[in-house]
Amino acid sequence: MADVKIILPDGSAKEYAAGTTLGEAVKQLSNSLAKKVLAANVNGELTDLREELVDGSEVAFLTFEEDGGKHTLRHTASHILAQAVKRLWPEAKLAIGPAIDKGFYYDIDMEHTLTPEDLGKIEKEMSRIVKENLPITKSVMSRQEAIEFFKSKNEDYKVELIQDLPEDAVISCYSQGDFIDLCAGPHVASTGKVKAFKLQSIAGAYWRGDEKNKMLQRIYGTAFEKKEDLDAYLHLLEEAAKRDHRKLGKELGLFVIKEEGPGFPFFLPKGMALRNELENFWREVHHEFDYEEIRTPIILNKQLWETSGHWFHYRENMYTTIIDDEEYAIKPMNCPGGILVYQNEMHSYRDFPLRYAELGLVHRHELSGALHGLFRVRAFTQDDAHVFMLPDQMQSELMKVIELFDRIYSQFGLKYHVELSTKPDNAMGDDAIWEAATEALRNAIEAKGIPYVINPGDGAFYGPKLDYHIEDSLGRTWQCGTIQLDMNLPERFQIDYVGEDGQKHRPIMIHRACFGSMERFIGILTEHYAGAFPTWMAPVQVKILPISEKHVEYAKELAKQMHRDYVRVEVDDRSEKIGYKIRQAQMAKVPYMLVVGGDKEVEEGTVNVRKHGGDELGSVPFEEFFNAIKIEIKERN
């Protein structure tokens, strides 16, 4: 058996004798293969292509499509960015420059205040460095050597990083030409491999994320293996910017966030029309699945939150107040209130399962810098539900919740994937309870035949959960729904039921939310549909456009008929040309436009129908259109 095994990108394997270095292995491969290789995974750890292998090493070369390859290419791009900045502004001091999910950044301390125009200059210098195709080499220094070297370069941030490293840390540096940087690696073989990159923005960032430290300038960028992939990504960003729910929310009159309440959204009339339709749909589905709706108070006393554990595990995110010299908290979650509803009466095993659903307004403290439209707010409505059940009902109830989630997401054409999140470090409760709860979730999702992945350590502090990540029309994913199996809160609150044996027993509890946050889900749907909502959801479903003033009365009569049957309709009776009115209605993304204007149309009761997007359906009897749209709305087509 060979000591070294190399897995190639096509899945085949090559074996090498002990002592072979990765550099030697690469040289032995064909040029065409070497061009495809960006990084290496040695014994399960991402490392440099020039690291030496030891006996028994197992190596897999990574391409850009693999996460390790993306990370390596983008990490190298951040070093090229830093080198370019140092060439243009030699006095600049470098902080850190990691690869991140969609690209990379570098934090820099410099006198010159960077502007968007500077990004173009830096990109040109980066292109020169790429053309120079500088080999990237690794070196290891002792702690003292590294400190002295970076002190000589006036790189104060690097010196601080080295001084904070553990005593036994291996201190490595990477050089490309005359540029050398403190770095753990890995990197691609040369700067010439980073051919498709783009600098995107400038931001401020406190050194080490501490607002007591100096504010540095952060340059964000991204990099891909191929120019066409970079172009596709930049196009996606442009499309996402057009769909930004904050922009569309303002243009369509859906919501606004005022200076008087940062993080506390105001829903405007059109936004409420959309929100009410979502809530009506939610109520119908929960009626189908035999839930009873409840409403619990927003403010409850400290003792309740101590019993639930939130006071000790979640206190920094809670708003508190004093009432009659006693501490209270505005609820950050609905579950303790749901338990109080359960405790309102003694239950028998015959009562189970009990399914309580709530559209509950919660408040959580978020830092001002984290707030983002409807996606990150301080007040939001959770579509919560709490199911109380017997142990032998656990899997069947979990499967019903999974069915409910699929029913709701499929209504919007949303695909999803599921993650099973397991016990976190700050969990409460013993291991046996956690293991039983985790296994129940696993069995339920497998019984429904839904693929899932394990997300270790990301469960709630009171129980494991299934997290649903939905995919929108741009291919972006959003974590929305969650199903949490809780055997701990029933214990902490000592809730009971009378069993078949006449004795008291402890029920099992499911927490679950499908939309997650009504506000956030509305933001996601706004971007998913680019503001052009399906007719049943649209804030304005029909816009009637009279050609001239003499047809306004007929238009308003039609609007009255539709309004009586709860069709959301507006009449554009402005003295504008019909072409302008049509364009305005298209920009407002109204599903249907009715153009009225001929005396013959008034006599015959017909309208000229246009759909959003430009399709002209022609002249049809008004009653025929009216009946068709009522069916479309009712059936949520």
C-alpha cells in the first residue's frame, strides 16, 4: 500500500511513495490537470499545495466548485488587493484580509480616505500583479523573528496578531514578489491564477470588531475562476439590487421605517392588504391541520422568564420595564405564553394532541448596525405554534408539521432544503433527553423522504430543531421555518396531564414557525416576485384606466362592484394620456389593467384587459372578467 494517495478532480486516484511533497506531486501531474487544481485537502484539512506530505497522508485536490477551492482563490485575491494598496499607498498598514462567503475583504489603516473612484485604481494595480504571475511561497518564522520583521515594516496590526498567538503556534508568512504577509494559508500557486475579480465596496470596520478601537477602512471584493462566472454573479447582484425589498417597499407603498422607531416597521395600507392576505392564508391552512388560534400578552413578569430560562440565556436581547416595582420583560418569544395557556386547565391524555397557533408580536434587541429593512428588525410577528402531545404521538405530529410546511411553501413555488440542528454548548437539560429529541426529528424527516444535512451545535438552548432554508427566484437561500422538539420547557414549567393510569405525566412539546417572521417573509416574497405579486396577494389587484373624463363615472361604477366583492381596485381618473396611465400601472406592478373609453364599451358592458408584463387580452364582457378574477383570487392561482 502506498503512503500517499491523491484524489484527482475527476474522482480517480494516484498513489505516491512516502516522503513525496505536494509540490513534487503537482509537477508529476499533467499541465491540464494542474490548471484545474486550486487547493488541497490533506487528511481532512485545507492546506497549501507546497506542504510536505507525511507517511499515510490522504490528499484530495480541490477545484473552484468545491468550497475549499473558492476559499483559497479568494484568500489569494485578498493578498493581491493588499499588495496593490501597498504599491499605491506605501504608508498603509494592513490588518486582516480573509475570504468570506461570497468573496473577500481587507481591513486597512491609512491616511488617505478611500473613495469609489479609488477602487478602479486598485483594480488596475491588481491586474498588473496578476499579469506578473508572481509565485506564492510559504515561509515559517519564530515568534521573535516574525515580530521583528513586521516591526521593521511598520505593520503594527500584524505585530499585535503575532503577540496574541499561542506560544506553540506555527507562524507562517506568504510572499509574492516583494510583498510578504502574515497568513496561515493556503493560497494558489501564483498570482496569475486569480484572473476574474471585482472590487465592490468600501466600508468602515473597527479593529477586531471593538468600537473602542480605531476605525479602519474595509475594501470588499469577490473573485471567480472564470470571467463568465464573475459576470453572472455581478448580474445576479444587479438583479438583486432591483428587487431590494427596501426599494420596492417604498415604491409600492408597502412599509416605512421612521427615525422615531429604528427597527420598528410601519405597515402602510397597501402593505397591510398584502399582510392580511398572508395571514388569511395562514389561518386557512392551520384550520385544515386542526390548530386552535390563541393570543398571549406582550409583557410578562421576570419570574416567568426565569422559569423558561430566557432570563439567563437570552437576557441581552430582551427589552425590560418596571411595573408596580416589579421587573417585567417584553416577550422575545411566544412559547412561555403558550405554556401558560396550556396550564389554564388540567388535561387528560384524551385531549392530545393539543395544537395552539399564534401570530405573536415579539421584540428583540438588535444593534443598530445590524438592522436591515424587514429582514432584521426589533419588532416582528412570529407565526408560532405549540403542539402538546403524548410520547407515542411524537413522530406522527412531527410528520404533520412537515406536511404543513410543505403546503405553505409550495403555495409560493418555493423550494427548500432542511438542516437538522443539534445540541449547542449553552444547552439546558440532560444528554439523554437531547438524544431522544434529536432522534425523533431525524426519524420524522426521513419518514417523509426529505433530504437533510446535520448542522452540529446550532440547536436552540432548549432543544434540537429542523431548520428550513427556502430558495427564491434568484437562487438565494433564506432560513425561515423551524421545527423544535422540546422536552425541557415542560419539565421546567412542570406541566402535566392525567394519563390512562390516572397518574400525572409530562407531555412533550413542539415549537414551530413556518414563515418565521411575517415581516421578514414579506421582504423575501417582495424580492422573490420582484414586487409583482400573484393576484391574490397583490395590494392592488385591478387598476381601471378611463381614457377620458367622460368615462370616469363608468370606471367608478365598475370599481364599486368589484370593491363590494373584496377585489382590491383603484381608478386612475387623472387627466393624463392613456399610455402614461398604462406605464404607471405597469410600474406599480398591478396584475390587471382595465382600459375603458369607448361609448360602445359602456353600452355593451365590456372592458379592454391588459396584464402586468404587457400582455393585452383584448375586449371582454366585464362580468366575464369579474367572475374570472374572483375565482383566481379565491383559489390563489
